[in-house]
Amino acid sequence: MHIPPYHKKKTWQRFFAGSLVGGIIAYIIFIFMHGTMYENQLKENLELTSQVNDLKNQNEALLKDTENLKTPVTVSAIDITIENAEEISLDSLVVPKLEELVKDEISHITGQSVSIVDEIDQLLISAIENKEYTIDDIHYQFTVRKLTISETVKVFLEAETVN
């Protein structure tokens, strides 16, 4: 049996070349869509992990609060905001990690009385500002712009990279 020599005809050569180019373009589009979906999943995973950690800390604080009913108002949550994330072009995956590192640094205040935390506000600021936070071999240092102490401690930070 003889196979016809289709590879010599121009129409078949165009067909095979078009199929090859179409396959490559389709693969590139598939890789782009998969990467975008995976990045969104990573962002959502980081946000949910942060929420779970916050809820665990809040639960521990509430359990301690029920044990010590004498303390009137306690810190139940910590809210961290990096104000200049866009200005220094921080990646959207790095921002939640940095916020989580700062929360871990001052998580010991969860469950403490607001009056006690108010007395040690300078210590909290020093603890945040004097530490370098490392993510992906890049060192970050923060300056506290605003610190609000109530049932939810709100910390507004300004980030800078350290060489």
C-alpha cells in the first residue's frame, strides 16, 4: 500500500503549518488562563488563612475573657494596613504575608485589657519598627503612621525595602 505524498502539496503544507501554529497559540492561552486562575486561588487561600488565624486569636481571647470576667474591655482583633503598598509596588501576594508577619509579632496583645495595651503603645510601635520582615529574600521594614487602640487594634504602616 502506498501513502500519498501530501507533504509536497502547498495546500497541505499550509494546513499542517496552520495546525501547528494554532496548537501553539492554544497552548499559550491555556497556560495564561491556568496561571491567572492559580494566582487568584493563591490570593484567596492567603486571605482565608489570615481570617482563620484572626478567628483563632479572637476565640482564644474570648475564652480568656470568659475566664476573667473582671476585665472590662479586651482587645479582640488586630487590623494591619500597609498604606504605601502600591507606591513601592508590592506584589498582591506579598501584602497579606507581610500583614500576617506583623500580626504574629504583636499577637500577644489579643485578649489583653485595652488599658494595658494603651500603656504599652510605644512598646508595640518599637516592636514593629525595629524588626526586619523577610519574604522571598527581600527585607522589609515598617514605620507606624497611626495606631488606634480599642477592641480592634488598628495599625497603619508605611513599608520600605531594606538593602
